[in-house]
Amino acid sequence: MTDKKPGFFQRLFGSEAALQIPVATPGPEEMLPETVAPAQTPDAIVPLPEPVAAPEPSSGPEHVPLPGPPETTPEYVVALEMQAHDGARALAETAPIAPAEPRGWFARLASGLKRSSDQLTSSISAVFTKRKLDDATLEELENVLIQADLGIETATSIIDTLRRDRFDRDVSDEDVRAVLVAEIEKVLGPVARPLEIDASQKPFIILMIGVNGSGKTTTIGKLAQKFVNEGKSVMLAAGDTFRAAAIEQLQIWGDRTGATVISRPAGSDVSGLAFDAVTQACAEGRDVLIIDTAGRLQNRDELMNELEKVIRVINKVDPGAPHATLLTLDATTGQNALKQVEVFSQRAGVTGLVMTKLDGTARGGILVAIARKFGLLVHFIGVGEDVGDLEAFTAADFAQAIAGRD
Ligand SMILES: Nc1nc2c(ncn2[C@@H]2O[C@H](COP(=O)(O)OP(=O)(O)O)[C@@H](O)[C@H]2O)c(=O)[nH]1
Ligand SMILES: [Mg+2]
């Protein structure tokens, strides 16, 4: 549990900026189905910053602009489909981030996970109000745990433990929660690992991947701030070249955090941009380069091919890179996240996970199911849109928070 320093927001944006910044609102409901906040209004959008001078065109082999009128290329057909899915969030993406409340991370985590914990604990309480533990109760509890997306294996483990230790005895919901916490911690403990930036890799290259709207760009902004705070020299590459709004969104994060952003006009080839970014970051001796990518559904083969190509190009310039390939998962997507992890891991060699939007769902238990099935490292979780709403993931805190314990 880390305490957030008071006044952080003012230091980041300046006190005047803090006063002028309107309150950010979450994206449209179709992407955050359980979020109830109103959609972004155009009034809340800050003026776009002056574009930074684009670096010289690539000398790399892969830097080829998309041919023909964009609307006719398959990439753009897919991009347009994605935009339709994206809806008004293209606007929301350029919105500023609301100031964080100066409270401790655990409090923010607990309130972020409140929907998940409320759902779990109220269901558990409903099952166990001073009842003897019998088969019927255990079955009811198993259903509750499965509905909370914890996964069948974890649900079964919890049930087995209770059956072994408490069968035919009085149990309270608190007893059950204690078993729940222990089991979740057991599953998450081995995968909860901070993202280590290997200082011998200059730059340490992070590739951010995931489906559309999963929180890649926002997470990059949050990470950039964290690294800048650590005194690192950070470069961001606007690899979501499908949409101008996505490039602008990253640029705004660059302006806020002081990280340099390298970008190309919308429609440019992402591999070419990646090539340039790695080359430039190497030449400038940057500590960290984070490469954004366009969202892609895992069942879009052509887009997964494109991702493989990006990785090949990065690897050509810097063998061993990307040093971290982070998959962002939107917790509100529930079970589909399992499929995303499977396919992205196969195609892109995911090295770690970031789960976002845990504040917008009652289905936070999905992280436990994913950890159990894949054993992939979980580096960070996001519990809000604010720059401070990303924190290194710890199993104990998560388990306590999701079980509704203080
Ligand atoms: N509530 C909440 N919203 C988030 C979180 N992370 C990202 N978002 C929002 O989700 C939306 C999509 O995020 P974005 O970073 O643009 O997704 P991308 O398409 O993967 O780059 C934006 O409105 C973000 O502000 C989070 O942890 N909690
Ligand atoms: Mg993005």
C-alpha cells in the first residue's frame, strides 16, 4: 500500500491548470457497460497542442505509407469498424484527466473494486448468515464464486477448503471471506510482479497491445508519468496510426508528462513508425521507449499479422526488443479477456498484463481466472482514468479489496 503524495496533481499540471481542467468522464456505455457516468461532451475537450515537428521520414525498409484512398484499403475498413465500436470515445480520448483525490492507494483500490467486492460479499452474506455448512450451501457458494468470474478452478478450491475444514460446522460470511482472500492471494501471489526496467537496455522498449478501448494509451500516459517521476528519459511512439484522435491523445499525454512523442500522420505504416522510434530513441540514449498500437480484436488475422510485423521490425533494430510486451485488458469485458490473453500471447509473445477499468465492473474476479489459467505476470492494475490510478499490482491488496476487507 503506497500513499499518494498530496499536491501531486498541482505539481504535475500547475495550480492554474488544475483549476481550469474540467472533470473527465468515462467513455461511452457500450465500451464500459457497467459505467453509469454521462458521455463526454465536446465542451470538455481541451484545445489540441501544437504538433511537434515530425521527425525526418524513415530510412527504414518498412516505412511505406498506406496506398490509395484510405477508405478503400482493408486496414481502413477495419479501422472504420473499430471507430464505429469506439463511438464518441474518440472525443473523450482527448479530454483531460480529473485531479486525483489525495488518498492512499489501498483506499482507491478498495473503492475501485467496490462493485466487485459488493457483489461478492453481499452474495456470500446471503448464503451464509450463521448457517451450518452443508452441501446445499456449498453449492450456492460455488455458484456465487463462478458468477464473480473467479474461474471454476478457484471456486472449486475454495469450496474444497471449506468442505475439508468446516463441513457441518457453523460458518459466518467472514470465515468464508477469509478463505476467499487466502485462495485469491495464493493464485495471484506468483504473478504479481513489478515491471522491472532493465537499465542495461537503453532504451528499454515496451510495446503496448490489446483490443480497442482496453486502455493502452491511457496506461502509457500513466506509465510515462511514473517513469518521468523516477527521473527517466521517456519517449512515446504514437503507433495507433489508424486514427488522428489516437495520435493527439498520446501527444497530450506527452505534453502532460514531459515525455517526447514521436508520431506520423494518420494512415502511416506502423512498422515504419516503430522503426523510426527505436532508431531515434537509441540515438538519443533514452531510458524508456513505449510504443502504442492500434486496438485490434484478437480474431482479426490481418491485424495480428501487422502486429507480428511491428515486432519483427523492432527486433531487427534492437535484437532482444521489445523488452516488455504488455497486454492491456479491460476488466469490464469479463470472460472474453481469457481469449484475448490466449491469442495475443500466441501471436505477440505477451510478457505481462495490465488490467484496466477495475473500477467500472463487478467482474474484477476475472483477473484471478486469468492468472490461474495462464500464469502471466500482472504488473499493474488501473482503477480509474486519473494519472495516479495505476499502481504496481500486489496480490494481498487485491485479495483484501475484492473480498471487501479493510
Ligand atoms: N474507469 C476507467 N477508465 C479507464 C481506465 N483506463 C482507461 N480508461 C478509459 O478507457 C477509455 C479507453 O482508453 P484508451 O487508453 O483510449 O484505450 P485504447 O484504445 O486501448 O488506447 C478512455 O476513456 C480511458 O480514459 C481505468 O482504469 N478506469
Ligand atoms: Mg489508444
